[in-house]
Amino acid sequence: MAIGVWFSYDKTDNVISIHLSDFIFVIPFLRNKNFLVKELVTIVGNNEISLLPYDEPPCWIKNKHHIELGSILEENFHKPIHIATIELEGGGFIHFILGQLYVKYPTNVSLEKDTISLLLALGYFSAPLIWDFCSKNPEEILLDLILCKEEKDITDEFERMLEHSKEIELERIKLGES
């Protein structure tokens, strides 16, 4: 079964990228962090509709983060969030755009723990190995081969996933030249 979860970690810029289907996976990256929601958008038909109040300017959430996060999820339960732009204190950001999540923490803040928690929740039980592998290989990697696999069950999957990613990139380059 392929579910199409692509993941990458750019160690230099301290940014992860992962293909997900739901905004809720943003929440662990906001836990106990000060943030400013700049954009929340749903799509109805072909129209983008802002989910932020028009009459209130965005403000930094610096206390009781759980209340704001719960409110965002509760108020938009029946309106899926398709686009979100959130600034993190200290120079980080979160962008969620049509199922693609980008998270950048400030250079001195590690993404490792939160990313491993997310990968574990998604069924990637070898999350620490994924983190280590992607720290050394910044290419976007399709994780389907290791879904639900324990670390002890992994043999050559990482090498095959990397090779597959490189083949796809070559194919993209070829198509771009045509």
C-alpha cells in the first residue's frame, strides 16, 4: 500500500518538508511556542476564503497556547484548513499549503523531537532512523517502503528509497527539457 508521504530535512536551513493531508499535523510544531497566525484559508469551489476574523488584526499568542490552538481547530472543524502561514517567535515559520507542510525552526532550536513524534504518529516506527538518514541526505524521500516497520525490520529500504527519489528527479529534469 502506497500512501505517498514524502519527507525531507534541510539541515543547513533547519527546515522539514512533508506531504500530509490534514492541518492537524501542524499542532505538534506549535506546542509551547509563541506564534502569530498570519493566514488561515479554506477553499470552497474555486474560491479561497479566509478563516481569520476580518475585524481583528492578528496578534502573537504568548500565553495559554492550548486555548488558541483548540479554538482554531474547533472553529474550523467543518471547514478544512487548506492554507496556513504561521510565524514562530525567533525567526521560524510554518507553512501548510494544500497538504504540503514546511516547518522552519530558528537555527538554534532542534526540529528532531517534534519531527520524530510526528513520524511516529503517522506510523513510521523507525522515525529516529528516518531522521538520521534524512539528516545526511537532503533529497525528498518517499517513505512508503518503511511504513509501520520497526527499526529491526529495515534492511536496504533507505538505499532503495534514495535511489527511487533520484530516479524521479532525473525524470522531472528530462520532462522539463522537453
